[in-house]
Amino acid sequence: MMIPKTTKIYVLHLILLLTLSCSGSSLTEYVPKNQEEKKIISLLIQYQDAKISCDLDQFLACLHKKGKYHFGRGVMVSKKELKKSLPAFCSSLQSGNRAFYPMNREMITGNYIRTGRFFNPQIVINQETAEVTMTFMKWGWRLRHYISMLRENGQWLINRLDWETN
């Protein structure tokens, strides 16, 4: 039996997408180089898990009170403003309404990651600050995520979340 050329191309694309989506090391697989990286990875896992489950208290606990965060098509807002806006956003996200489909870099720092994950964290620590670059992957689609952190009273907190704008 002869397989049509279009079917072969479709299967090859599917295999490529599956390979790409499974490549790299996830946050949970990352091996920290020191105790500070271990704390940062722990915070990033909390951040990822809170976003996936729409746990607003856990999500906000990851953020610094003086930070700035994307919300609604690139507008930067404070943690206080996020606290007001997030309940309605998460309610819409969890409603199952197919008309509500926020784009990653346009809405709440990519809060539509219910099926995506962060991979390949690169961490640079400079005394009381840290810069993290990770890759967000969902079904083979990739986007870079830039996270700035501050260490306050021995605890790391996120003070800025940015997305690649390709």
C-alpha cells in the first residue's frame, strides 16, 4: 500500500514537534550549582506550578512587592494591581470558554501555560540580584522568558517578568 506524500510530511512534522517539545532539561531536572541556585529553582518551580493551577496566593507569593509585571498586552503593572486583576483573569481562564485564549507574551506574563513548561534555565547571580532566562515550551512552540530577581532577607523574589518579543 502506498502512503501519500502529504501524510508522510505530516508524520515527519509531528515527529519533529514531539522531539522539540521533549528536548532540554525541565526545572525539576535542573541540577543547581550552589545553594542560591537551589533556592532560585525552588521559587521558579513554585511560580510555574502556581501559574498552571491558577493558585493566586502562591503566584503572588513569588513576586516582590515593588516589582513590575506584564498584564494585558504588554502593560507593566505592580503586584498590587495584579492582585486586583488576577481573580477575573483566572476565572476566565478556568471557565473553559474557548473565546478566551490569552497569548503568552500579551497576557499576565504568559499565564496561559496550563499545558506548557519551562526548560533550560540559565541563572546569573550577582550578589543580591539574579537574572534567569528560560525557554517556555508548549507543543513544540518555544518562547524565551526573562526573569529578574531580588534577594531580600535571604529569600529570592521575582521583581520583573519579561517575554521574548519575536
